[in-house]
Amino acid sequence: MTGPSALWSVTLSVLFLAACDAGPPRRADTGSARDSASVEQAGRIAAEAYREAVVAADSAAHEKISESNRYGGTIVVAGRNDVLTLNPLVSTDIESVQHQAHVLFTTLVRSGPEFESLPYLAREWTIDPEGDRITFHLRDDVYWHDGVPVTARDVAFTWQRVVDPEVPFFNPAYFDAWEAVEVLDEHTVRFTVRPRSNLLYGWAVTAIIPEHILGDVPPSELADHPFGTVNPVGSGPFRFVERIPGDRWVFEANPDFPEDLGGRPYADRLVYRQIPDDAVADAALRTGEIDLIVDANPASAQRLSADSTLVVTSFPAAEYALIAWNTRRDPFTDPSVRRALTLAMDRESIVDVVRGPYGSVSAGPVGPWHWTYDPAWEPFPFAPDSARALLEQSGWTDEDGDGVRENRGVPLRFELFFTPRQAWMDVSTIVQANLADVGAAVEPRAREQASLVPMVTSPDRRFDAFLVSWARDVPLDDRDLWACDRVDDPMQFTGWCHPELDAVLDSMQFVSDRESLRRLTRRYETLVADAQPYTFLYNVETVLARRAGLRGVSADARGAWASVTEWWLDPEARR
Amino acid sequence: MGISDRVVARSGGPTLIRYLGRRALQAIPLLIGIVTLIFLILHLAPGDPTAVWFNPNIPPEVLDRMRVNMGLDQPLHVQYLRWVKAFLSGDFGYSYTQFRPVRDVIGDALPNTLLLSGTSLLVIFGVGCAVGSVQAVRHYGLTDSLLTFVTLFLYSMPGFWLGLMLILVASTSLSWLGLPVSGMTSVDHSLLGPFRKFTDVAQHLVLPTIALGLASAAGVARYMRGEMLEVIQQDYIRTARAKGLPERTVILRHALRNALIPVVSLLGLYLPLLFGGALVIEVVFSWPGMGRLMYDGILARDYPLVMAASFLFAVLVVVGNLIADLLYAFVDPRIRYE
Amino acid sequence: MSRQGPPEAPGGLPGPLDIVLPGISALLAGRLSGFLSLGSWLTLLGVAWFRRSRILDLFTQPGWDGILALMSLVVLLAAIWLAENRGRFQSITSLEPEAGRSPVALAGRRFQRHHQAVLGLAMLATLTVVTLLTPILAPFDPDVMNLSTGRLLAPSAAHWMGTDELGRDLLSRVLYGARISLIIGFLAVLIAITLGTAVGAVAGYAGGWIDAILMRIVDLFLSFPRLVLLITVVAVFQPSIPLIVIVLGLTGWMGVSRLVRGQVLSVREREYVQAARALGYGPGRVLGRHILPNVLTPVIVAATLGIGNAILAEAALSYLGLGVQPPTASWGNIIQSGGDRIIDAWWISTFPGLAIVLTVMSFNLVGDGLRDALDPRHVE
């Protein structure tokens, strides 16, 4: 589609130009001192340019509507999953985290389109020459929605809670390198850090919480505190209005949001509804009950785009689907078998069926959402003949002629587990047919999640293979998947690890120049591809379906909500 | 059927109260039994509430801490006693999946289900009895045959399939009707005036009620038809006619009243069925009710929520049966049982 | 439909044409049975002709499925032929059967008069035949996918019911799904009836505290939220067809037990029962030979209607993802797979639903007919 690609090219060129103005933009904030003014200026220019680009791309096909006419209306958004809580200390689901970071709260920094850290709550920051302390200078015009100003104490409080082992924050690893905090004054806070790449990324996704409200709450009571679900108080572009459980969250524009950060959002109100049923969401979109579906079903995308009142776009999400093999169990102890099974799968067809055009075959842990991605690299094309040859070589032959290979009497038969999602049913059926073709018998087994998880994570690993998908952070840190010293952790299902991979993954966290990073990432991919502890199936592109009257919606790997303050409704499209 | 096998005296008064008291007393061990059984089944099932957060990002220490916070590291009987103690003092705990008190969660969802089930009950019995009576009166006519076929067709339909078909039709051919196909309220519901709020919810009720109620209405219609026919054949109807009473009086005053007796007894039977059937309809139409709540809760192992919801369900069933028996007894003075 | 007199040998004296076209004489004589016989005969032969290549394949391929289908075809043809031609093998005098006075015959006559019940029976018979002959009838293999060109095709001449999201022919899947749904229905009801009858009979006959306890257990099961039980049981064990059968059976016996108990209570004080007890027969024998045969009437009706309910319950379970697991086709899980695309590919959810409706309708029709026929006091 012309809209998003125009947007991308404009954005990239503008950023390039802005970069030329302000000096080479740093993607990794480590090492030597930086000119903080440049950071701020670069950030502001980038943000402005980004906004212009969004406007430009959207107006390409429609009449230009002047800035002042964009204000007003209620935007209704629907998604498959509900926002469970707006308390960043206890939420674990993506929808909640996105709402916290982009809608209700401010974060210390925010991610630009290239995942560089841009100023947000922090006006600027300086890193000591030794590189072990970073000082943030906060804006003084950001207020909590109850009137209290946002101060450095809130930032320090947030960090203290996040790293507290008693608090169930979902990814304390974001702040592994952050060791201590010191509040210097109302708007200045200093942290002691260890150098690493993407140092600030954790701050881009963690909302700052109010110390004056949550300061006295003991960690064990945080989960059920009404702050998360009944009366959250944020500091972001939208204020909380009400929540009707099981139905919707309602936010309204914050008129006091600083102009520098974009000012008041265009929409008067923002409503989020959970509609778990795709068909119902599609119908609601067509009738105009909702304006945007943030995770539309690719199956209906074609029909929706045929409707001239709707617009369908997509963006590469940092999400991929895979089959995890239990390498502790025969026959998966033999990497040749794993490689053969991957060769036998027609992953193109799987993607076609499950995602349509909104996905691509995945060759490894790095997908189109990462800048090192190389679409031409495919170590395991669809090659059933090679698969058969490889199986023969590994000692698997069909001795009794029943179509299933054996090795010393043991048949090549195993169970493939998955949760009862429609997509997994289809994938497992296709995989079953593909593997039957090369002499392996797969038995698909659907299990509800709560039963499947203990099977897969308990030490005795009661599974042969299972099908799953997950989302990763774009600054790649896959040590939780493969670290050798934690190979018996619940989440290391496969039981495979490699010392060199450990070294590679560790290095990736400290390297900042692109060439080294690219080299290391390639090494990572190669090591994993060789061993095939996972068969990577496909990368996911998230589909956004919206009414044509809703403009300003753009999305990339940062998620659909990153541009929420830019969304506006055509005056005729307002209810 | 929900027919009691106790002596029920017509006169009411102290006997009635004694009867109610006895039933209430009998219900208590029943409820205790149900709740204990559910607790056991839930906890013996594999998995625990942390299974919902299946993401390598989350370190195992965090999950372990969550388990400790939920009290899951305690032995089973300790957990049970703790729950019972809290329950008896009115504390239903916090929902693991919604981070809110269970009382609030259920308090929000229960009225929605009652609204849906209640409206469906009205439709089921209103439409059902009316159609059944019409059929009986026009016995052997064209209307009767047509309606018999229609009721049979509807009665044989899976409710969720009917729901899907309704969504299909409402979104395509009948989209001009503007009937909403999801949820209970529209987006700007809170901005509407009281009358508009009412019509908004009513509009959202249409499709789910039809899906939930139509099949059962057909069932009631069939049953009503049979009962009415049997009554119409009776002597006292012929006597009434012979006495020269207008046909309308005969039908309405005499036939209908007597035919309604057994039909009313169905009420108690339908109550729990409605709550069960409502689940699938709630899923299809995204209706924010108890059925969906329980279903999601069980899958996520949200123990406090499921325990409270199941208890509520059991209470409703017991009360429903009681109401059915009482209705039956009140309506028919001749009832005597062994 | 012509009114019939007392039953006589269907067909009377078969003519020479009946060897090739059984039932034609009866048809020409104006009898409905001839129409039915000739009609089914011709239909079956037509099917066999149009599907002759498939039949040849089944001959050459090994497989119980195919053999059973072929045998069924042969048996059906033979049965029709014999029904219409049996006059050839009997002397004329022995053609006169006893004018049916037995209760079964009387019931049969009443059943016949109930037009709708006959319709139901015809539908059931068709369903049974179709289920038996599925390997012959199904135009495609229900599991064969066509991922490149055949996905989500609307109903057409090539695919009468269209194809699903993996390119599998929907008609074939619906046909094979019929077997699954019917088997589950039958077996679940069998379990429910057996259990319910046992409990109800014991409770009704024994009375006293045994009765009280058993009925309290029934109440317990009735008040139990089925959903909790279903989901948890399915989670602990594997969702498989035997499990679904057991679970459906265990959740459906309560109504039967109450029914049987009521019947046993009313029959218990009858003279013949008291006579049996006076004679010293043990409770088992009294129950088994004297009481139960007389209470079976409503049980049979309940069973027939119960199969319909079990099919509906299986569909609901599969729709929630707790029933028959793909890639095995059952009506419920086909509807479930089409639910996401109800607007794009309406045929995936619509046709299995229609199949369910028609099947359950036929069971209900037959059940109603049985109830009217077996209960002499019940008014049409």
C-alpha cells in the first residue's frame, strides 16, 4: 500500500536529514560523554518530522484537513485481549503494557522508529565520562492527572519497585545494568549503571508511577490495589475516565500535556474495548461501532479491504511462531532428525493458510522487525527429498512398509502439543500431512494452556514437541531462551544450549557498532539454525483494520499504540 | 423433573415455613458438598494461575513469588480451610486474572447474565405458551402444521449456531436494521440519557436473547401444545362450552389455567439450563456475563473467582428448584405426593 | 397418502417385474410401501452407478471402512428385494399374517398414522444409510488438503458444500462427521440411560433412606456446574472421543433417573408386582422382569430424544474447543473452525449446523412418535 511505504520513506529520509543536522545519532547510549543538547534537539526534530510524515502520508489520498479541525470526537479501539491492569508493577500482558506506556502514563524516554531513545519525561540526559553514571534532567511541565507535579522522586520510586524481588514486575532484566539511584533535586535523578547496549530501552516501556499514591503500598498488596483497575492516575496524554469491566476502558484527552511532547491529543476521548471474537469485531467495524481493530484477523483482511470505507494496514511485529523440540528425548536427541523434520515442512503454505499475506516464513530468531534481517537467508527450504535422505542416513528407514520410519524397531511417531487456537489446529494438520509424506507420524494434541504449561516447563518435560508463538523485544536479548547455566529453567524447554552461543548472546548486550552487532546476530542465527532446537515457522505481521475516517494511525515494531496521540477523526466520521 | 416428593399442604402458613426451612436445611450440606468437590477438582487439575503468563521474558523467580502471594505453596487442606474461613466471613478474595476483588467482578457480571437470562425466560415462556396455545386451539389446521414444523426446526438447533447465523444475517442482508452484534452497550453509552441508555441495552439484547431463547421457546411451545390439547379434551371444558360460555372465556379462563400448571413446573428446570446455555451465547456475542467469566476463569485457574461463581451457580440452582416446586404446589391444590 | 386397512403382506403377489424393480407391483396397486421400496431401490442403484469408480477403488484397497460400506450396500439392496419378493418363496396361504393385535403391532399402526413420525423415521433411515455408505458417497477424502488452489471455495458444482480453510471438501467432512456425532450421541445416551435407569429403579423400588440418599446425589449432580466438570475433566485427561462420550453420559443421567423413579413408584403398588413379591421373588427379579419392562416406555422415548440432545451437547463442546479434536471431523468442530470466518466463508459453519438440525429433528420426530404410539392415553 502506498500509505505506509510513503510514510516509511519520508520518515527515514527526514530522520537522515535530522541526523545530519544534529550529528550522528547514537543508537546505543553507552561509552563517552554526549552533548545532551544534541540529543534533545535530535529528538525533537525527529518527533516533529515523524508527525509531519504521518500527516503527509495520510493526506496523500484525501483532502488535507487543517490542524485545528482535527480535534474532537471519540475514537473507539477494539482488540482481542483486554487491558487487565494499568499498574505497571503487576501487568504482564502486552495490551496493558502498551496502554501504560503510550496512553495513560509517561515513560522516562520513548523509542523512535529505529528504537533509539528519544526524550520524553526526561528532557535530556548526560552520561559521565567514565560511563558508569547517567543523570536525567526531567521536564518540569508534566503533572499527574490529580495535579501533583511529576518529580525525580517518582522516577526513583519506580525503579526501586521494579527491581524489588518482592514485586512481580514482569521483566526485571530490563534493569539488570541499573545498580543504584540518587535523587539530586526535584527534576534531576542520577543512576549508577554498568555499560551495555540499549541501556535505556527498559525505560521506554516502563511507565513512571506516582510515589505519592503507591509509596506506602507493600509489594504483596500491589497486585490487587485499586490503582490498577479502578482509579489509575497517570501523567500521560490521556486521562483515565472510567472502566466498565468486561466491556471497556474510557480515557479522555489531557489538555495540560506539554506542547513539546505533542500537546493535547486530537481525540477528545479514547475508548478501548475487548472483543475476543473476530467475526464480531469485523461486524462492529463495518457498522461503525468501533474505529480500529489493533489485531485484526488476517483471514478477514481481504474482505475488509474490499470495503471502501475501511483501510487495512499491517506492520511487522516482533513475534514469531515455532515448534520446540524436546532434545532430551529420542528421536530429537539427534540434530539431523530435527533438521530433516524442518526440511520436510512446507512453511510457505503454512504461512499462507494461517496469516495470508500478513506473515513470512521464519528462518531464525531474527525477523523483518530487526534491522539485521536478511530475507534471502534460508538454510532450510522446503525439500522433502533431502529430508528423506537425511532420515535414511540417520538410521530411520521404513522396515515394515507401513509408511512410518523406524530405527531399531522404534517408530518415528510423536505427539505435537498446542493450545486450542484455530491457527494451531491448521498448522498441526499441515505439519502432520507434510511429515507423513517423509515417513514421520505426528499426532496433534490440543491442550488448554494451563495444562500444557506444566507439561512443558516442569523438570521432567512431558512432551515431544509443541507449537507456540511469542513476542520478543526488538533490542534482542535472547539469553533467557538459551543460557547454558540456566538450561534447566522452566522456560528452556528444549534443553539445548551451546557455550559459544552464550558468549555471542552476552557480547550482543555490550556491542554498539552496527557491524559487530550484525556479525554477532548472524552467528547467533547460524548456531541455532545448525542445531534446530526450534523449527522456526513464521514471522507475524500484525494487521490493523480501521475506518477510513480515522487518520494518523501508523505502526511499526514499537506497536500500534506508539502513535496514539496522532490519531484523529475526520469531522464527518465523528459520532 | 423438578417435582418434589414431599408432602406439600395447600394451606401454607406454618407448614409452608417449616417446609421451606427443611429444604433450606437440606440445601446446606448440598452446597458444602458442591463447593468442596469443585475445590478439589480445580486444584487437582494440572496447571496453576501462573500458566497464563507463558513468556520467556518473565523470570521463574517472579512466577514463584506470584505463587507464594496466592498462597499456592501451602498444602491443599490449608488452602481449603483458609478459603472457607474467608468465605464465611464474606471475603471472596481477589481475582488472579482481573486484579480486583471477586465480589466486584461477580457483582459486575451477574446482573448482565440475569438480564440476558431473565429476558430470555420471558421470551421463552411468553412466546412459547402463546404459540403452543394457538397451535392447540387451531389444532389440525394449517397454522398448527406450519408452527409444528417451525417449532421442531427451532428446537433442534444448536443455540450457538443460531447465534452465528444471526450475526451473519445481521451483518450482511439485514445490516440496514443496525442491530449491534456484540457486547451489551454501545460506545458512548455513558453519555446517553436514561431513556436512550435503556434502548441501547435493549437493542444489544435482541440478538443474544433470540439465540438463547428461541430453541427453548420452541420446546415450551411443543409442551404447551400437548398440555392444552389434553386439557381441551377434558369434560369440564365441554361442560363449559355446553353452558354457553364464549369460546374466549373457555380457553382463557379454564383451559389455559389448567394447561399452565405443568408448564410452570418447567421454569425451575430451565433456570440452571439457561445459565449453562448462556455461556456459549455470551462467548458468541461477547456479552459480559457470568458464563464467560466462569469459562475464562477455569481456563486461567482463577481459583477464587471460579469458587465463588460456582457457589453462586449452585445456590441459584437450588433456589430455582425450590421455586419450581413451590409454584407447582401453589398452582395446583390437588397435589399430594408420597 | 392413502389410508390403509389392516396390514397384509406388503406387495401381495409379486409380479415378474418385481425381480428387477421390486415394489413396482405394489406401487401400481397404490400402496405407499411400493413407492418406498422402489424409490430406495432405484436411488441405491443410481448411487452405485454414479460412484462405480469409487466402488471399484474400495474393492481393491484394503480397509474396514470400505468393506463395511460395500457390505451395507449389498445388504440394503438385498433387503429391499426380499421385502418385495418374499411372496415368491412362500405359499399363498401363508401370506396372510395374523392380523396384528399385539401391542407392538398396535403401536406400529399408530406410529404409521402419525405422519410426522414416519417422516422422522424416513429421515433417520436415510441418515443411517448415508452413514453406512459414506465411503462410497463421499466425493473426496475428507482429510485431503488443497492448499494452493482449493482453499475457501464457495459451494459449486465441484464442491457442493464448498471447501474449508485447508482446501478440504466440506461435503465429505460433513458426511464423515455424521458418523462421529451419531456414535457419540448413541454411546453417551447408552451410558446415561443405563446409569439413570439403575439409579432410578433402585431408588424407586427401595424407598426409604436409600431413595433419599440417591436423590440427594442426583440433586448434587444437577446443581453442579457442568462447565467446571467438563473443562477440568477434559484438561486432566485428553479430549478424545471416549472421554467425551463418558462425560456426556455422566452429565445426562439425572433426568432419566428421576423419570424412572417416578415410573417405578407408580408401578410398585400394582397387583402383579405385589403378587411377584408375595411369591417370594427377590428384588432383583421383581425389578428386572416385572417392573422395568413396564417402565421402559418413557425411557425409550427419553433415549431417542436424548440422542438429539447429546449431539447438540457435543457440538457445543467442540465449539468451545473441548470436544472432538481436529483433524478428525465432527459437526461441532467444523462449525468452530468456520466461526472466525462466518462472514467470508459462511458455508463452513452453515452446512454442519443444518445437518445437526435435520438429524436432531428426525430423532425428535421419532421420539414424539414413539411417545404417542406407546402411550395409549396420550392424545395426538
